[in-house]
Amino acid sequence: MARGERGDAVRDVAVRGPATTPSLGELRRAGFTRRLPFELSELHGPAHGTVSLPLHLAWSGLTEFDLGRPRLRMSCYRILLAEGQHDDLVHYLNRERLIAIWPVLRTLISRDIRDVWESAFGELTPSLTAQAT
């Protein structure tokens, strides 16, 4: 899906007529779509080391994540995909890490988040990420 198409999808949900109310899923997907980077190449976050997430992201517990530990790395990326705004995503996510862990990560996130990211970025489609690993 091209950048303009994502904007159109968000606008379509926001500009519906009074007879049609968007579903909760449509509203959630529109919200996740607005946060997306334009391209995965914008994701310049760390690939190694420890990441300290701010409280507006990691508000319910652990705030430091050792990216060398698979479970902590998955937890960090789950939090970022669910809670992160555009600037958080480009600051903390790493393109290569995201693509590498996507086959497992996609099973740990909500369907809305998974659908938005896979629709926007062909690199994350299940058949392509399976071939890359």
C-alpha cells in the first residue's frame, strides 16, 4: 500500500457519512496506520544493547530491554508496535531486526497491528519473511 493510499484509508474512516459508523477494528487500524513510517528504511533503532523505553510506552512494568535476549527483544517490539507513535517507531525499531523476528512477532501482536504492518510493507508478508530466515 502506497503512502497516499494509507492516508486515503484513514480519511475514509474519518469522513464516513452519518448513516455508517466505523467499527472498532476500523478505528484501531486507522490509528495504527497513521503511526507508520513511510518506509521500513526509516527504522534506525538499535540492533544490539539495552533499550530503555520511556514511560509513555512501557507504562505497565519493565522499561529496559536487552536486545540480545530473544524474549526481551520480542517484548520490546510488541510494546513499540502497540503503543508507539511514529517518532517512537523510527527511533527504537530496527529494520533488519524487525524483518528477522517478524515471523514470530506477528503471532504475538494483535490482528489489527499485524494487518496494518503487512499491508503497508511487502517485506513483512509471511511468504517473504519465511524465505529471508
